[in-house]
Amino acid sequence: MADRISKEKRSWVMSRVTSKHTKPERLVRSLLHRIGYRFTVNGPKNKNLPGRPDIVLPSRQAVIFVHGCFWHRHTGCKSATTPKSNTSYWLKKFERNIQRDRQTRQALVKLGWQVITIWECELKDLDAVAAHLIAALPRSPQFDLPEEIEDDKLVAETQASYTGKK
Ligand SMILES: [Zn+2]
């Protein structure tokens, strides 16, 4: 019995293994690139700032977290379900995640950083995410859109996987 782990537990283990540079994060990076923001994903600030942010925009003093709705408990989101078995285990784990996110945010704000959270479910509408980012991080008026899209194929693929269209 000891080596039998539930499907949920297993997917949790997998999500830990692949937690860095998962598809949603790559999608946001590609979107940022497309709308012309400079950012780091492996810089010293990604490693040293509280919460080790996925994406850091050093010149903006801003960080972006791409949060999975299930793990980080997106309020009111239909992906933020609670497993029916081992419920107390899950609730404890979720509570810890929420606490950690809150502490991370507070620590970053205290250090003068702007914290932007993008929820995985929001990636269904990349235009809305782009609008949100541009509102949060105003650009200079002389900014020109880059011609090249870094990762067209990835964007198309991911959009298809979210909308169910192939
Ligand atoms: Zn969500």
C-alpha cells in the first residue's frame, strides 16, 4: 500500500518536478516579449527576491508570478477544486500555499517591488492579459511593437489547448 499514491498526489509530484518553466510561464514570457517588455527569468533577482519570482522586470521594479489556479487557490475559479479524498491534507496544503503567497507579496512590496499575478485560466484570453500588463506597467509613448513574435507556434498551441480548438 505504501507505494500506492493517489492520482492527485502523483500529479502534485509531477507539478513539483516541472514547476519551473512550465507552459503557462513560457506563454507569458512570449507575450511579454511580444509586447516589448524586458525581463529576466534566470537573473540574480529571480533567485534572490522573496518567493523567487518566475519573471522579473528589473527596470520596472516589478515581478510577475504565473499562478496555477488549483495550487494557488484562484478565488472563485472553477479550477480551484478541492479533492474529495484526503480533504484535510489538501486543505492544509492549500492554506500553506495561500499563506506563502501572501507573505511573499508583502515582503516584495516592502522592498519596493510591484507584484503582478497572472492566473493560468486568464491565459485563455491573451489580449486581456496584455491589456492588464500594459495598464499595470505603462509604456513610453514612443514604444514600437516588435515585428517578430518570439514563439508563434507555442502561442497557437497553447491557445488551442485552452480553448479546446485544434
Ligand atoms: Zn483561475
